[in-house]
Amino acid sequence: MQQMIVMDYKKLGMFLALLLLIILIAIPLFCIFFTSIYPNQTLNLLAPLRTLSESNLSEVFWHTIWLGFCVMLTTTVLAVPLAWIFAKTDLCRHNGLDIVLMIPFMTPPYIGSMGWILFMQRNGYLEQLVPAAKIVTTFFFSFGGMVAIMSLHLYPFLYLILRNIFVQISGNKEAAAIVHGGSFLYNFRRIVIPLALSGYAMGALLVFVKTIAEFGTPATFGRKIGYFVMTSEIHQYISHWPIDFGKATALASVLLSACLILWYIQSLICQRFSYPLIGGRDSFRRISVLKNGQRLFAWLYIGGLLGVSIGIPYFSILSASLMKLRGVGLAWNNITFQYYIALLTWGSNSMNALMNSLGLSIVAATISVILGTYCALLIGNSKTRLQRIIDLLSLLPNAVPGIVLVVGFILFWNSPSMPIPLYNTYGMVVLTYAVLFLPYTVQYVKTNYSQLNLSLFQAGQVCGGTPVYILRRILLPLLVPGILAGWMMTFTISIRELVASLLILPPDMETSATFIFSQFEQGNVALGMAMAVVSVGLTTILLLAVNQFHPARKQNG
């Protein structure tokens, strides 16, 4: 009887979760499609494509696709050697460098782009340090430079995926190939590539989606070189007069369709080329000991990559934030802390923006964690159709560009028939952040939940524990690492979110991201860069503080 009641509550919970996800995610996306195919009160399924061709926006579409392809290719070239070095050579013992390697990915893209612009522009920091570099800086402001900036931001993401795949490939297979006379290239072509293809396809697709969904770099560097992509055009149509939601939804629906088609192709590749990599008890990890020349070359590659991806942007950001007069350039007598003092003055616009960011991010991360944990517990192992639908909907925000989902939110929550007056309020911003980053919590908690042995809950039942008692004393404490990781990730990304903030913030509200963007636009670079330093520093300190409560750290302590 008690079990039947639990089952009934679980079904009710799943229907509630499904209803919530349909309202928060599915309906806003449907609004985009509907608006784009129903222009002028007439149904026309080809209307988005016609809008693209009539408005010469097809060039912007191909710009976006070509940029995504080139960044995906360059990121692969950067990440594969790095993943191989830290997975298959004796340098793998330096795994502490993973934290350093993640810094470029954790740096907001628009801040990194601004750092590169300040460094490479005419009379920029590079020319001040090395006047002869004028020849190089001339060529940097081009499509190649844009690809380089975006690739240097995204390579850590692909590196982590590839390194984990390389680690899981058993050394038995490579040893067998070597015994039969296979060279390094033969092993890589016939063993490593087929086994890693499925995981690489997933990582490469995510890099592609993140590139075409990126707004910060196209809005700063792209606009400077005249290279426009779909995200910057969508933002242009819904934020500048005359507002044109027709073209914005046409672009958004095409972008959304392209992402969904790519996800389908990636799932086909995964089904066709997925092989079990873990399982044999006699499997071992084959580690190559590098010779002196190879070791030197490997360290030069790692050092060079870190120097370019971290050193240059952060040197520019710090220098700009401390510079008294930009015209004087790099000089010891041109250093000042006046921008930090102005920034941190209580009651100033900058301080209000910083407090807004912190407050919004904390509230959004907390709501996202509650909703994500609830969904992840209901999804379980995705055995039923209802569970698979909830799983798909909860992960959908990670598969579509953020600006597309934000346009859907605007259409849905700003609709004349919407009874809840949420649009243009603080709550709308929180809701948008929470939904955009919901997949992180779902993924972390799902992974954590799948590792728990059922015998723990059976033991609780045998000892007379009620479902609520088991949830409170067994399940939730064991899920704390996943919940904490989801909260930290959501908070970190929310506090730097730019495109959603630009589109949905109420007129009298500003966040640290929009403050930095507006200061850079108005030419007040020093104050914007000071805000960037403070924001990144505050985020790091808060994350370190939260990390002190991590269960594993407590156990070790």
C-alpha cells in the first residue's frame, strides 16, 4: 500500500516536472518557430528562409556556420596534442595544471576579446613593448584573428573531453598493435581515432554550438572588423530602433534548426561509433616516457599555449585597469588605483551593478539547483518515455544558443495574453538565468545519482525508514557534491552573462557584465577593465569559500 502511494506521488511529480519544463523551455522555443512562420497573420512554413534571402541575411548565416567550422577545427588542433600529452605521457602526473588550463574557458569571452583588442590594436601594448610588431598587428584584425580568439577561449573545454577519452582507451589494444609492428601513426589512425570518434563528435559539436551561440566576441572584435554573425544581428534587431521581431525570429528559428540538426547528426555518430572503453580487469593504461627533446618540446607547447591564452588577455586587462592616462601608455609613473576606488565606492553605479550581479547570480543558482535536482531525481536512469522526455527538455537549453532561448522568453512572457506580469522585472532576469543554466545541475546530479548503489536505500527501508526519512538522511547527503558543483557552475556563468542581461534587464538595472560592455563602448576602458578584475576576483574568492564546504574536503581535513 505504501509502495503504491509512493508510485502515485512519483507519477504526479513527473507530470508536474514535465508541465514546468514545457512552460519554461518548450513553449518559448515554439513561440520563435510560430512567430517566424506566421508573419502578417498568414501561415508560411518557408517564411524564415524567404526573410533570409530577401534581407541578404543568408550571408550572415554562412558567416556564422563558417566561423563555427573554423573554430571547431582550430580548437581540435590545439586540444588534441595537449590531451595526448596529459593522458598518454609521463607528464600526466602534473594534473594540477588542469585548473590553470581551465582559466581561459572560465574567463568571460567579451573580456578576453577586449584584452586582445587592447594588446593588438594600433599603438597597443604589443607595439609599445615591441615596436617592430607593427607588421603582425596589422594582420591580426581579420577573420583569422577572430577565430584565434574564440579558439583560445574554447580549447580547454575540448581538451578535458579528449583527455578523459584517451585515458579510458586501454593500453592492451595499443600494445597488441605494437607487437604486430604497428607504428605510432598506424596506432593513432586504426585504434585511437575510431575509439575516440564518438566522444570527439560530442565535444566538437558542443564547441560548434558554443561558437555560433557566442555573442561577446562578435559584438566586440567582430564588429570592429566588420564580420557579422547571427547572434549579433538578432541582438541588433531586438535592441535597436526600428525593432524588427520578424527578422529576429527568422534568424533565431534558422539558428535553432541548424543546432537541432547537428545534434541529430552527432547522436547518429555516437550510436554508430560507440564502443565500451572500460571493463576488462586486465586492461592497463599505457604511459610513454618522453625523451629529453620530446619533453622540452612538450613543455614549450604547454607554456606557449598558456602564455597566449592567459598571459596576453590578463596582462591587457590588468594594465588597462591600472593606467592613469591611456595616451601615456605603459609606464611606472602612469599607474593609479583611482578606478578601483571609484568602482568600489558605496552607492556608485558601478557598485550597484556589482551588487546586482551577485544577488541575481546567487538567487538564480539556488533556484536552478532546486529545479535541476528535482528533475534529475525524477529522470533516474531514463527507463520510461516520460523520463526521457523530461531528460531531453531539461538538457535542451544546452543544445540551443542562449540568445535564441532569450528571444523565446521575450515573446512568451511579453505576450499580451500572459496573465503573469513577469517581463521587465527582477524576477524575469532570475528566471532566465535559472533556465539557461539548468542543464549543468541536471547533469551533475544525474551523474552523482547514477553512482549510488540501490542497497543503501534498501537498507534504509529494511530498518523501517519512511521515504521522506531516506530522502533526508541518505539520498540528499550523498547528492551534496553534485548539487554543490551545479550551484557553483550556475553562479559562475550567471555572474558573467552578457547577452541575456542586455536583452531582458529592466531599464533602471545594470549588472557587472553590461557595465563592462557599456564602459568599453563609451571609451572608458579603464573603469570597465577594473570591473572585470573585481568581478573575476570576487567570483574566485566566493567559489573558494563555497569549496571549503565540499564534503570531500571536509573528509580530507
